[in-house]
Amino acid sequence: MDIPPSPPNIFSRKRRVAARLRMQAMADAGRGVTTVARELAEDVVDRLGFLREDFATALVLGDRTGALARHLKESGTRVTIADPAPLLETVTVDEEAPLPGGPYATIVSLGLLDTVNDLPGALVLIRRALKPGGLMIASFGAAGSLPGLRAAMLEADGERPAPRIHPQVDVRAAGQLLTRLGFADPVVDGWGFDIGFESFDQIVGDLRAQALNNVLANPGPPLSRSAAGIARARFEASRQDDGLIRERFEFVTLTGRNPAPRF
């Protein structure tokens, strides 16, 4: 019997948890940033409104705004809220642990699956925690995000580029993955938005405040002072007439159901 290969160790679980704990600490200190979290939550609320479907139970993963849980509770859904970082006042869950409770009528994951080492395994875990016919909605960062920052980092590193920004999932590949993993009614949407920043330092700080910073197992050496200056100059060279530098954030939303048994 062949043993399936272990998933590659691309992301550090320790660094991932540390990033989310720092995000929570910054929020508690009044320095939190929820721009991306708001967009993700509002998008799912819109999708649920379009479906016009009632869910008895729901598991919500990674919604920092609370907007999604409130929306579901207002419609009569019994909601379990979970976060992948320990020591928070929620249920602990990550890609290596079983999901809490269940089975659920719907599971929503926001901004988490782009930094798991075993994306297929995480999706299977979600599907198995759904009731037959239950709905999964998972949104996370996609290929094409942060083009300005990527270019700035590449220029700063020169001839020896270091791994600084995460590899990201292509929308087409995500759709093929859902079908291969046995989800019924798979739908994959790519979408995105622009955010204006005042400086290179602001975008770096905002990414850290949202746990969107580097959590690679091999993050590469830190930028030297001179290299950081090159990155700053390159990024800020695209400043527009209103004084802001606009950066693109791309996301993919996976929607699928746990197949109901056929009789």
C-alpha cells in the first residue's frame, strides 16, 4: 500500500499563530486594522443574502469583525465562532486539528486557507464537518495580490530575491481542486479591491496588523536598512495625485456542498 506524500512545509504554524496573536494584541491596544476583514465578511453576507437559505447551525472561522456571525444569528442560526490561534477567547482550530462541534449546515472560513500547508486536507476537513447538503464558503488571498509590494521587494533584493510574500492560489486551480475533492455544486469566484496607502511603512504595518505578513517556514533574511530604502522608494514611486499609493488585493471564494446521499 502506497503511503500518500506529506504536504510540503511551506508555512510555519508557529509563525502563523504568532502573527494572529500579535494582530489580536494590536486590536486590543486600539491599533487594529480590519480593512480586509470587513471586505471578506461583507462579501459573504451578500452571498448568503443572494442564496436566501436558512441554516440551523453554522461554524464561522476567522471573521474578526463579528458581522457575519451577527447576520447569521439574526436569521435564527446557531453560530459557533472559532479562530486558528490559541489563547483567544474562542474555540481553537487549525489545519491539523478537527473542527469543533458539527456537523454544521454551513461553514464559512475567512482569510485563513491561503496559509495552510495542506489546502486539500483542510478542505476535506471542512466537507466532513458539514451535514449532507451543507454549504461551505471559503475566501482567502489569491494570485495577483500586492503587485506593487512584490515589485518593490524584488528590486530591493536585487540578484538574490528572498521569499517575502506568500505563494498564492490561482482561481482556476482552486476550481479544479473543489471538484477533485468531491464537493457538489462547486463555484469559484475571483474578485478583488484596491486600498490606498500613505507610505511603504503604512502598508507593512497594516499587513502585520491584519496577520497578513510573512509566515513562511523559510522567511528569508530581513531587509537591510539600505534594501528597505530601495523598497520604500520603489513602492512610493507610484504615488498618485491624491497622495496615496494604491495596492491591489485579490481573493478567491470557494463555494461547495457536502454531497447529500442518493437513494
